[in-house]
Amino acid sequence: MMLKGLTRLWSLVFLAALIPGVHPQRNDSSTYRAAELPSQPLLYRPVLQPSESIPPIGTYMLKSPERKPCIKVTMGVEYIVIEKQKTWYFNLDRARVKISGYCDSEAAVLSLTLPDSNSASLQFTFKKEKKLFYVTKLSAHLSPLPVCQKCSNKTYSGLLNHDKLFTTAEGKSFNCKSESLFLMSSQLKIKLVPLQMQAFTLTDGQFGKEVECWADFNKRVIPIVIGATVVGLILIALLTFLFVRDRNRQGYDRL
């Protein structure tokens, strides 16, 4: 038996010497292959872009402890940073966002963060008052990579408080295809486009009847009003011309 064991050992040594990449291994749990080694998580920090692009649209839903949908928001989010009289842009990617928050009977919070290093966040605080809901607080912060090699790390943040943003009747959804732009601070703006949201009452997780924002209403109605005004002015001018022409003809009639 000892002779067989020695023969096997020398065979392994001989193979290891002749064939590259073949190494004797122990048969216990202390040996790991390279693919089995624990990998370090990759940290992600926002990279500001010098030119603007259309932000990707994501749907964000929060459920109550009873597993019922209580907040649903569909939107594209763009951070606009003003640094040294130059404008930079960053679009929030839905695939990287962590959703958190809570829902009560009269208050709810939806928080969107980049969890790797908490380098970007956007938080909505909803309030229900009688048969209406609205956003009473909007906060944001962004900690991007420096825009140049010698530039220092900076965090841009802002808060809108005690407002009544996106006011809508309970059971209905606020809808705005036009851009919603908010000045969070002197160096940070948030653009939401397009935007649809609903809080507290969501039947089967679906949006209720849409309530149009003023920007969309104006875009739809103002061209109609302008067109009607132009047509009215043309009709007035035409009637005036016909009236004056008839009066001039009457002036040349013989008695």
C-alpha cells in the first residue's frame, strides 16, 4: 500500500513538471479557485456630462406593510449642476436605484438613492389633506466625481419645503408631459420629464384618471386661443372691408 501511494505521488509530480498549468491540489475546503474568491463590490459615483441628453424613464413603486401599492411614480430624472459658470448634467438610471420609504394614512415618503455610495438621492414627501394629495417636500443631493483632475470633491444638495407640488384629487394621478424644473439651490436644479405620480390610493397598482398639469394645458389650449383670435381678426377685417366698400358704392348712386 505504501508503495502504491509513493508511486501515485511521483506520478503527480512528474505530470506537474511536464504539463504547464497542472498543480497538485489538496482535497479540503481551504483550496479556492480564482473564480471562487470573494469579489469586492464596485462602487459607482455619478459622472457629470457637459451636454444634455434625454433621461431614461423609470417606474418607481412603494408598497405598504400590507403589501398594497401606496406610491407609484413614472418619470425621467435629470440633475443639472452649475459649477464655475458652466452647466453639467447627470441622468438617474432606474437600474441602479434603490427604492425605500414608508406609507401612513396621511403621510408617505418615496426615497430614491444610488446605494453603492449614497452618491445621489431624490426624496418626495407626500401629504394627504381631505380628498387631495400633494408633495409637501422635495429634497435632492448629488456627489459626483470631480469634473477635472485638480478639482475637489463636492456635494450639491437642495430642499423645497412647505410647498404644495403636484396637487391632485385622491384616486387620480398627476400627469405632466412637459418638463418640471425645480431650483433646489444656486448650484443644483432637478428636471422631471415626463412625470406621472399617484399616492395613497392605487387600485391594483394602476394609475387612476389623469389630471393634466398647467404646462400641458397651456400648450394645448394657447394655440387654439391664438388660432381662434387670428380667425376672428381676419373675419373682422373682411367684414370691415365689405362694409366700407358698400358705403363707397352708395356714395356714387344717383338720386
